[in-house]
Amino acid sequence: MIKLLENILFGAKPLILGLFALITIYCAYYAFQLRMDAGFEKQLPTGHEYIETFQEYRDRLFGSNRVVIVLAQRDGTIWNEDFFKTYKEVTDELFYLPGVDRRTVTSLWTPNTRYLEITEEGINADDVIPGTVTVNNMTPEALERIENNVVRGNFLGRLVAEDSTAAMVVAELLEIDPQTQERLDYFDLADQLEDKIRGQYEDENYTVHIIGFAKLIGDIADGAQTVIIFFIVAFILTAISVHLYAQSWSLTFLALFCSLTSLIWQFGVLHILGFGLDPLAILVPFLVFAIGVSHGVQQINLITKEVTSGANGEEAARASFRLLFIPGSMALITDLVGFGTLILIPIGMIQELAITASIGVALKIITNLVMLPILASYLTFDERFVDRANRARDFRIRVMTHVGRLAEPRVAVVILFASVILFAVAFWQSLGRHVGDLHAGAPELREDARYNQDSRFVVDKFALGLNLLTVINETPSEACINHDVMNYLARFSWYMSNREGVAAVISLPTAAKASSAGWNEGNLKYQTLPRNKFALVQAVGPVPTSSGLLDVDCTTLPLQIFTDDSKATTIENVIAGVKTWREANPRDDVNIRLASGNVGVMAATNEEIETSELPMMLYVYATIILLVYLTYRDWRATICCCVPLTLATFLGYWFMEELEIGLKVATLPVMVLAVGLGVDYAFYIYNRLQFHLSEGLDITDSFKQSMFETGMAVVFTAITLAVGVSTWTFSPLKFQADMGLLLTFMFLTNMIMAITVLPAIAVVLDMVFPRRTPIKAPSGILAH
């Protein structure tokens, strides 16, 4: 079957290459139109319990997609005329930015910021900045009154810094821009936040601090543009390395050209399908490029071997296609399934990532396994190349002679024993890894990034920051004047406020207690929930529905829980606290639902990734097992290919735990890619191993011969790719640096497992379970 396909393809070379050229030109036209694309909705795990709650209440409760702007006085406090004039301008500027839900804009200047004052007549409610005060009549008396109102309204630590050196403006963002009726352009909004607010109002007197999803994704996009620089550096290093290996610039160019061609096809297809590149997934196409280089080196290795054996370019290219099409296809199909399983995670961004990666890997089958050998058939090789290749080959054989000794029985037993111990340790250590972020601030950025500096400033100056978990309490009608229900929620608020990781809890019962004391001359003895229904009505009355603590019918009484940070451990602990309370204190008339707020979204994402990871990995391994068994019809092959891969995976998890790299959207595809590349190495080695076994060699000699033929290509590919991606560790984006470290580790680890543990298992299995029948090479459609 493969021979027939070979004759068809090589018999129509001009026609096929012409078709490839047309496809490349067509895709290149669309590839240059591809743009980065981000959206808050893409972060949401559809179908998750928390997200269903969030979607149901998103028009009534806010806090999931906010932008927070803090104007800070460099010297002194904010109680001066010039600060309030600038603060008003910042508020107005944010009000008119695209995508801002103007109902939610909140600052000391907005009419939804009101305070309650205890007077002889009872409680008086008024705007913090009275309507009679404007920027044109900001007198010292007016400033003093505003300061008193801020203190009365308990806005210190909320809208005003606890030390009165800064003031905050907060607004919620809409996914659809009401002005354009199109999806909000987060990159444009981030640029406007930088230009129209920070650029305009930060000077020698004031600093501006901006946090929120829109600003974060904009900063990530700005940093992601540097990926081109690192790709160029990695490309140059790869080109030099491939040339040192191939001893031919034409073969080097061929391998890189075919991988770049598939990248152009990939970008073009993505744009045609209506996709963009998410900043958090921008490295994925370049990871797929690395896969292409890996397979290209295997092709170069076999072409060089054939040429040094006396074959011409046509014969060498045909041999490369014939011998590597099956193992290469198997490896790429496994990669394809690995990335494809990511689509099972119901998070829009991860599903787009899965589509992006799957398209790229699928195209590799054409560009690297078909286009490359066809193009190579046009190359000619002179005697000087043969001499250089022979010298390089002799050197590689000397190196691989030492590696081949790992398949000697005594050494194999030792390696296997050490591998078992290492696997046990790696498995135990991997249990400590976390799903989600492990550092405060935005872990996608460096600690000294401006966004993280702004985040720390807000946390230090304000009691309530960006990290909000809203727990929805569904109650009977008029529950806000039912003492039994209100007392239940008060105890719930107290329980959560004492939970580790919780900065503050705001709820209707806590507000009603303060109001009750106000109606009783501020006497702290009355800071409790009145049992009398009419007194409770009086206590609840001053709390407006705009506070988000109740609705008109009092059927929804949320708890607003502000957390210290958004670390995975903090979120997990707070969510566990809510669930513990819900299970230990059930009520038929109160339905406690998780969750809204940005912390609720993060919790849903973390839980979805954690839930989906194991089934996804099982699907990948099931595919590998099926492909290996169908190809080699030998249970030994399945064990030899999968066990080293499993060990490498758990070593990767251990590595993540030690470097405090959480399993999340950015790192999950790296682990899937690692599985795919690990299989690539195993397939290429075992493919030649089985061939030599079928020729009558024993397992030790078969492995040694396999290493002479393909082992050095595996080692070289791993080292080359590791050197290339290691440059990412210098990226201004922390998540790119983490991916670079993790990929470097996984490239090398999978290679080491393939050349040590794989032969050790094969040798020991043959010792324990001797083969009773001669080995046969695959036949039929799998023949190669």
C-alpha cells in the first residue's frame, strides 16, 4: 500500500508541488490578515454550575469583568481642589470609553455613591459629593464636608485609600459594545486606558493605577508581540543546529521551509474559519512548528543515510517517504488526538487553542511527510557532501555505541529498577501540584510588570480590591424582613469573613446591623438584627437595590466576598468554605448558589481543567495504545512506548510543582504536546527496533542498530528544540517563560526516557517473556 502511494506521489511530482504552491499563495494572503483576538466570554467554562449562575444573574450583579482605575497623590492626601478636579476628569473619561456599562461607573463623583448619616431625626442619606458642589466651587469647606461624608459612609478602604492618598473609579465592562453593537475590542480598550487615562493624567503630581481583565489582556498582547523576536532567535539557532547535523544547507533549508509552509497554511486556514490568535495561546503555532522540525530531522537523517550508502536524491527521498510515512503519521495522529482532546474542555479559549493546534498538526502530515521528500528528490549530492556526511555519521555512531550499551541485560535491569523508584517518587511529588494560579497578582506577567505593580498598590491601599466572589442566596419573597432568614445569612457572613483568604464580606445582614444602630443613636448595643418585623423593615430600608445586596422582591440576597488574592489555594479554600457551610447548614427556603464575580469565574475554570485533565489524558493514551497495537500487533510494543511516556509526564508534573507552575490554560497544552513528542521519539526508535528484530537480531543488537540509524536524530532533535524554546525564558511574559522552561524540560526528559527506559523495558520483557515466534514486520496497509 505504501509502495503504491509512493509511486503515485513521486510519479506526479510537478503537479503535486504546483498544487502545494497554489495553496501556499492562497493561505499566505489570508495569513497576513490574521489578528490577535481576546474576549471575556471565551474564558468562561460553559455548562459549569458557577457559570450558569453567573449568566443568570449577570445583568443584575456585577464584578466579573471590571476595570479599576486608581488616581493617587504622589505627595500628601487627596483633600485638595486640584486632585478632585483631575479625579472628576478621570471619572468622565472612563464613562465614555467603549464597552463601559455606564450604569456601573462608580466614584466619589457619581450619584450612586451615597452615605448614611445619623441625625436627631434618624438617618439622613445623601450623595458623598452633594449636587451643589462642582469642580468650579471646590472650597476648603466643601472638601471638609466631602471628607466627613467619606468617613460617615465607610468609604475608606473602598473608594478612598485607607491613608487618603488615592481614590478609585470602578466600572463594569460589556462584552458587546453598545455603540458599535460588535464584540468589544479589548486591545483597543486597553490602548485607550493607557493613552487617554494613564498617559493624560499621570504626571509629577499623580500616579494612575489600572487593573482588570481588559488591561491585563492588553498588557499580555503587548508582551506577546515579542514572541516574534524569540521565534526568530529560535529559528536561527535551529537552522544552525540542523546544518551541523545535516552537513547541507539545502537539506537544512528544506526542513525549515516545509515547517514554515505548514505555519502559513495554518494561519491562513484559521483566518478563513473566522478565528484569531488569543494572546494566551500565541505560542501554540510555534510549538507545532517545533513538531515539524522534529519530523524534518528524521527525514534528513534517513536521506543522508541513503545517500552515503550510494543512493541518488530520488532514491533517498523515496526511501525516506516509504520508511517514515507510517511512524511519522502515527506520531502526528497521536499529536492530533492529544490536541483534539482539549476541545472536550468547555472553555472557549481552550477549544480555539485545540482547533488551532489540531489544524497545524494535521497539515504537518502533508508538508513534512509528503512535501519534504518530494522536494528532496530534486536535490543532488556531490562527493564532498558524502564525505562530510560519512564523517558526521562515524562520529554519531561512536556516540551511539555507548548509548547502545544501555540495552545490555545487566544495565537494562538497573535502569528499570531505577525507573520504578523514580516513577514512585515523581508520582508522589506530582500530587502536590495545583490547578490554577500560584502567585498573587497576574501570574501571566512578571512580578515587576506595571500591571502587577498596580495590583499590589491597590491591595496595599484599599481593603476591597478586584478579587470578588459573589454567592447568590435565593430566598422566598420578602426574605429581607424575615429575621430567621436574615439571621441565617448573618451567620453565613460571619463564617465566611473568618475564612482564611477572605479580606471582607459585605451582605444585607451586615448592612442592616449598621443601619439598626443608626436608628438608635449609633448605640453599638443595637448593632444587631431586630426581631421585630417593622424594626427590621426600618433597618433594611436605607440599603438600595443598586448596592447589589438585594433585589426589589428580596428574593436574591447575595454575599459579596472579597478575597486577599486570586491564587488557586485561596480560591479553593474560599469555595470549600461556601460548600462546607451549605452542606452543614441546609435550609429548604434558602438556595445557596455559586457563583458570580471574577473569582467565581476563576474557580469554575480551575475546576473544569482539573475535572477534564484525567479523561483527556486517558483518551490520548488510549489512542496511543490502539495505534501502537494495530501497527506492531505486539503487547510488548505498547508497554515499551507508553511506560516511558507516562514516567516523563509525571516528572513534568513534579517539575511544575517544584517551580510553582500551576496547571492552567497556558500550561495544559504544553503537557499535551509533551505526550505527543514523547510518542514521536518512541515510535521512531521502536519502528527500527522491530525491523531489526524481524531480521533475526536479538533485542540488544536490534536496539544498538536502531540507535545507529535513528537514535542520534532523536537526541539531536530534543537538544535542538530544547535550546530553541529555552530562549523563551527571557520573555517579558511570565507564562511564556514558564512554558519555555517546561518545554525545555519535557523535550529533554522525553528523549532521555526514549533512549534509556524504552530499551530497558524491551530487554527485560524479552528476558521474562521470551518470544516463541519470529518477529514479523507489519504487513498490508501498515507495511513500511
